[in-house]
Amino acid sequence: MKHWIAAATLAAISTWAQADGLTSLEQFMKNSHAGEAGFTQTVTSPAKEGQAPRVKTSSGSFAFQRPGKFRWEVVKPYAQLLVGDGEKVWIYDPDLLQVTVKKVDAAIGSTPAALLVGGDALEKNFTLAEAGTREGLDWVEAIPKSPDSGFEKLQLGFEGSELKGMQLQDNFGQTTSLAFSRIEHNPSIAATQFRFTPPAGVDVIGE
């Protein structure tokens, strides 16, 4: 009898522990309707024969407001700005003097941004599963249902209900790791942060 109780207790604890990541994701989606954070992004390319993997690092800031609004601004080493205004996504590359614009559904329907700013896009566009605990975080894996998403899988790392990291593996074997810092939940964000007007003299491509 004692062995049965112990086994049942261990099974219950195991089930509870395995649910941590998905529970954290559910709480994040339910309670964080807006947010701001700094980020450090590391992109690691597959190693070629006789060479070490190529690693590129960038940093910047991120803000979002559901549904569909976000601002992703890379500051170092090269400037780039992505703005989602709820209807369109604007991708501005100052060095190229170029802006690419897409409809928001096409741009984030099956991309990592959908996990943060999408309404019902989470379960609609991704298959979700537990991904264990590592580096002190509980991880959830999201595999896109669309073959046109551009990446194979995405993992989100939580500390409690706070999103602290993301890891993405694309179709070319590159791994992108994101670490978030200075996280603020449901701050007051100026509406202008989610608006974009192409500067004079830049090429505008897309919708």
C-alpha cells in the first residue's frame, strides 16, 4: 500500500512539474496584455567543414500590446526597426533606405511574434508541448503548423509567468537565442510607439 501511495505521489508530482511550462505560457498570455523589455539576440550559423560556427550578436528593445501591435528595435550593431500597428507590419532598414510592409496576418500568423501579440493565433498556428527545464527556466516548444513559416521550431523559457528567453531554429539550421531583460508587465505605452511613417526618400516595398 505504501509503495502504491509513493508511486501515485511521484506520478502526481511528475505531472505537475511537466505542466509548469504550459501553465506559465497560459498565465503570460492571460495576464500580460502589454509589455516592454530589452533583449540580446545571438544568431549561430551551422559550422562549415574546417570552420567554427559563425555567431552574430545584436541588442535592442521590444514592446508589445495585444492584439497585433509591437515594436522591435535593434540598436547594435546595426539599426533595424519592425513596427506592427495592428493592420500592417513595417520593416525599416535605415542602411538600405528601404521599408518592407506586409499585412499583419501574413507577417505574424505563424511567426514568433504571434506568440506574443496574436489573439487566437497561439493554438491555431502552433502545436505546443513541454520542453523541460534548463538554465533555470521552464521551456515550452511551439512547432508551426504552416510549412511556410520559415522556421522549424520555437522554444519559450519562463521563470514563473515571466518570459525570459526564446530560442528559434530556422529551416537553414540557424539557431537564434533571445534573452530578455528589464521586463515590465502591462506598462502604459504611447500609441505612437506602434505607428510608423516611412521617412522621405526611402523605397517602400509590399502592400
